[in-house]
Amino acid sequence: MALIKEVRGKYPQIPEDCYVAENATIVGDVTLGASCSIWFNAVVRGDVNSITIGNKVNIQDGAVIHCTYQKHPTVIGNNVSIGHNAIVHGCTVHDNVLIGMGAIVMDNCVINSNTIIGAGSVVTQNTVVESGAIYAGIPAKKVKDINASDFAGEIERISNNYVMYSSWFKEEN
């Protein structure tokens, strides 16, 4: 059973159509949108500030979503895929974004829509990532423009796939 825990009078808000893996942890001031999935060993920790997550967001295995006390909430838009073992901390991630496996997005960053953050990249504090681009490296830098309309379809496909994957686990319970 997933650990879903109240902290300082705040209890996570999770719609019934979301999937939360048995060993995921969601605590505190966390609000999930429709059709989200929180996968195995993922942690979404809204203990020191708020975390607001849009619709059809998948937070993959081992990812950590956190925020910064008295400074930075974490806000994640719609159709966002956060890859395995990524860290998203005290930042804003707009719609149709793919954050690659093992990537780190630090405090006060803004990841604009239709963007890819490459696997293993580190988006350093206060960085604003422009829309329609791939950022990669340590520290993450723009490496390529992408066709936003083609990319939006690909991100939607990934988001829809994660809704489908989560349905497999819901059927078994």
C-alpha cells in the first residue's frame, strides 16, 4: 500500500482515476490532476511547500518531486513525463515536457512547454528553459530546436501510454 500521509494539516489530493504504486510516497500539500501515475519508489513530498501537478503526468520509478521551504513551490503542467530517478525541486514545469531519466531540475527553474530535458542533465538554479528545445548536459544548455507541433504529439503519446500502463495495474487490484 502506498504511503499517503498528512503533514502539518495538509493531506494529498489524489483523484480516483490516478494510479499510485504500492511503494510510492506522497505526503503533505500535494494536488494531482486527472489520470496521473506515480510509479514504484517515487516520492512526491509536499511537506515544506506545495506541489501542484496537472493532468496526465507520469512520475516514473524512483523520481523525487520536492519543493523549497518558504521559497519555491513545485508546479507541473499537463502531459509531463518525469523519467526514472529524476529530481524535480522547487521549480515550474509547463505543459508537454519530457524530463529524461536521472535529470535534475533545481530551484526556481522554469521549464517552458514543448521541451525535452535530456537524460542525466542538470538544470541549475534559476535557469529558464525556452520552449521548443532540447536541453542537455551538466549544466544543461540548449542543444537543439525541436518542432513543437511534432513534439507535442509525441509527448501526448507518452502520456497516454502511461495512462494505459497504469490501467494494467488498476485492473489487477
